[in-house]
Amino acid sequence: MKVALIGDVHANLPALEAVMEHIQTQQVKAIWNVGDFVGYGPFPEQVVRLLRKDERVLSIIGNYDASVIKFKKNKDQWRGTKHPLKYLAFEWAHDALSKKSRKYLRFLSHEMRMQVKGRRILLTHGSPESEKEHLTPDTPDKRLRELAKLAQADVVVVGHSHRHFVRQAAGVWFINTGSVGRPDDGDPRACYAILDITAEALSVVHHRVAYDVERTAAAVREHGLPEAFAQMFLQGRDLDTVLAALEA
């Protein structure tokens, strides 16, 4: 069975459209999405709507999605504790989503388990222990072995760190999808993976897909969002890195 693994779209519609077009050439049976539909990007409503309506897509919620749908409840507390631009990103994403899309995100699960070709699969945003844990190519083997014991799965599919990889620990496959919409590795191209599962073997191939990143940056500016947000997409870097460069 061949499936596409996506995550961390972060409201970047041009990147998602390019990835979905590329997926069309891969003859997949399903698309598994590990969350963070929204955040910093200029197209939150369009991204949620596209993924919600595609019958091939199975989605879980990401930590950013969960924060956005809780924004109204937490905004007074966050105003004094979060960086102003991060607060603005939460506020804008919340306000740009329709009530229907916020409700859809609210009722998504934080993880999903299934069995495919005799293999136990776990989809979770961050790690089997926390949706906010960053698993990267540099995560120590010892930590992956600890998580393998917790996972109760043969294959663990994650996102969150925006750093794609495939690793094995204690007999468990860990796959990070990479980020469709907001890579943090200095390569602005969209990233996703193809997972091929048979009874005998498992293989993973990551793809980097070029897209019209200037369209995304232009939409950021048209909505009056900070230039730092546009630079995140153009540079393939996180907000803290972009701000440090702008202030240097």
C-alpha cells in the first residue's frame, strides 16, 4: 500500500497545491496528514477547506492548530507572554478561519492508530509522548529507543520539527514528513514523503517540490502581515532565525 505523508502546511496554499499535484503522479491510496494546517501563512481557510474536502486525506490536529482554536479563550494571557509577532500570527489565523473550519479542527484527534499490512501505524504530530516534542535527524538514538517503547507501534509518523528524516530505533520506524508549507532547513521547497508498505518490506522516499513561493510572500504582504512572515517562506527558515537576521 502506497500512501503520501504530509504535515505542517501552515496555511501555505501554493505549496500545498504543488504537493497535491505531485502526489497525483504517485498512485497513492491515501494521504496521511500529521497536522498544523495553519500558522503564519496567508491562506488558513483555503488550506483547511482543501484538506477537509479531499476524501483521501486522514488528518490529525497539530499543536499550532490547537492553539489557534483556543485563541479566544487564552488571548489575554498570551498578550503578555508571547512575542508580539507570534501573538499576531495566532490572532490572524483564528480570525481568518470560518466557524466551520474552526469546528472541524476542534474535533480532530491528537493521534491516529491503524493497522496496514500487519504493521501497527501511529500518526502523531510531535512524538509518542508529546505533540510539542521536536524529533529531528539529530535526535539521540537513546531518545528514539525510549519513544519506541511508548509508541506501541511499528511505524511512527510525525511532523512538528519541519525536518524530514527516516530512522529506526528498537525495531520501530520513525518518519518525519518534513514541512509542506514552511520548511526550516534553508530550502524553501515543499517537503513530503511517500510511504510504501507491503507485508515483506517498508520503504520511504521524501520529495522536495518547487512552488510559487513569491505568490505566498505576496499574499502575506497583501494581508498586511509582517515582512518577517514573508521571509520565513522565501528563506525556508523559522521566525526566530528570520528575526535575528533582520535585526543583525
